[in-house]
Amino acid sequence: MMQESNTASLTKNCVVTGGAGFIGSHLVERLLSDGHLVTVLDNFSTGRRKNLQEHSRLKIREVDIAEYEQISEFFVNVDWVFHLAALADIVPSIEHPLRYHRSNVDGTVSVLEAARQAGVRRFIYAASSSCYGLATEFPTPESAPIRAEYPYALTKYLAECCVMHWNQVYKLPCLSLRLINVYGPRARTTGSYGAVFGVFLAQKLAGRPYTVVGDGNQTRDFTYVSDVVDAFVQAAKSELTGEIFNVGSGRTYSINKLIELLGGEKIHIPKRPGEPECTYACISKISEALGWQPRVGFVEGVAKMLEHIDDWREAPVWDEASIDIATRQWFEHLGEKKDSRRPPEPGLCSVTTGAEAKDR
Ligand code: UDP
């Protein structure tokens, strides 16, 4: 693992885009507790002010990252940039592809350019393992084929290509972390139907049955947020650049296992098109390069979620009927693919980046 230069100050001046969101707010807490200065850039479209506590070393600026003129001043004298601002969730991305492109791709280009013009020392991008689509190799390495299944996945991947491009052309010291099924306190930040923990915890609070998709035997690489935050900090401290790393739990767990840990009744709802049977990221590359390892196991992580269940008191309580309405567009647009376990074919965005090719 690379060490920081001895002459470098221990206190870093950091920018966290999307710092009021779920993962961003955990990262901000960690950076502050490590003694750093933090400026959060967030438009509060999905992030929440109450995710951030006031702190003497924290500045919060409400800006649109896609507007270069609004953000460039905040990158002057910055050491570390963590770029997490993005629109999330599958369904709204199918409904509003332009909105997703603007936030996730144009927004990233604007942040990259602000970081380059200011000469920042490190740029860490929160990429998404949704770029693998319906992977066939498990655990899935960074070199697996890219096959975005819906606009959210596509825009996060296109933005990753931009990050690598700014590294290649302008030598901006970038790393990209492909996150997978991240969970933790504050995980639900929007009203759209989305990540399973928010759905299930709100159902548990309301005494409603869990809506299990399919037979519940599908598995996910649930990764606890503090492990993801560790990966961001280690990536910033390292001197490696131009690399893409998976960040996962090193395991994969079924939805039925999650329900067993949460306890309670369940009902079954239809399988969604384009949804993988399994997500499971290979984490050898980041473990070897950065010495990073996940530390929070699933049983411990779910217990922590239950300790924080009050975070979901105001979250929408989904049921079979409301999920049916919310996912209608999903079925309409992706529904021609009847078997979600089919092997992936070469697709629209079947691209291999230079950094990935090295792994082959
Ligand atoms: N899931 C479920 N019921 C729900 C929402 C999700 O059983 O109401 C399952 C879903 O089938 C998937 C897992 O939970 O296997 C994780 O779903 P999420 O949308 O959080 O992540 P993704 O499918 O994008 O990996």
C-alpha cells in the first residue's frame, strides 16, 4: 500500500459532492472526525440537510454541480475531491433519461473540469457496479464486460469513462470505486421505489409484510456503508491513479436470508426484467492495491440497521399495489427480456476501458 508523502499536511481540504446524501454524509462524518476540512456541494434534490450535523470545519453549499460557474470557486486549494453527487434509482432514470444524463454525466464533467483547473491532488469517483448488468462471472472482476441495463447504470458508467479520460488526457489523479448494494443508516433518501433495505424497514415499522421479489433466492453483495467510507479514504490516501476498483462485501446474501434476520411476514411480487439473480463483486484488486478489506459482516450490518430503524419512520410504505404502479415503466421498457437470468449479449455499451483491459 502506498504511503502519503511525509511532507504532506495531515489536514486535507476536501470537497464532497453529494455530501448530504446517504453515502456522502457518512463520508463527511468520517473526514471531519479525521480532522479534515470539508466543503459539501449538494443541490438537495435527494440529499437532506438533516443528514449533516453542524461542524466548525464543515461548509455546505447549495449548488448545481452541472453548472461549472457555480462550483469552480470551491475547488481552489482543495486536496481531495470525492464525487458522489448523482441521481440514483432505476425507475426514475427510465422515465427521465435527460435529467439523469445532465446530473450524472454533465455534472461529472463539470466537477472534473473544476478539479483540473484548480489542480486538486486526488479525485475519487463513486461509480456503480450496475455497469456489469447481468454478469455471468462471480465474483465479478473489474474486467467483466460492461452492459448497462437502464439509464442510471449507463450514466454512471459514462461518467466513469469521463473520469478515466481526465486522468489519461489531463493527468488528473483519479480513482474510480464501483460500489455495490451499499446499505447503512440513512439509506433511504428519496420517495421513489428503490433500495431494498429502505423498502423492508419501512414495511417492518408499519407492521406490513415484506414484498419479496420472485422467490427471494436471488442474492446481493450487501456492503456496509462504513466499509465503503474506508475505501474512499484509503483511495484518497493512496498514490495510485487511473484505476477502477470494485468495492464489495466479499460475499453475497439472499433476500430470504435478509428476511430471516429482519424477522416478519412476507409476500411475493413479480420478478423485474433486467434484474440480476446475483450481484457479487470480486474485491481482490482493491485488497491487493490498497490493502482495503470489508470489516462489517451481514449479521452485524443488519443488526445496526435495526438499531437505526427510526430513520425510516417517514419513508413511504410500499405494498404490492403501489410497487406495481411504481415499476410499470420498468416492465414496459425492459419487459421484452423475459428471462432475467439469460446470459448477457454484447450490448449498446459493450466497452472495455484501458484500465480494465490490464486486468485480463
Ligand atoms: N427486493 C425485494 N423486494 C423489494 C425490493 C427489492 O425482494 O421490494 C430485492 C430485489 O429483487 C433484489 C434485492 O432486493 O434482489 C436488492 O434490490 P435493490 O433494488 O436494493 O438493488 P438491486 O436490485 O439494484 O441490486
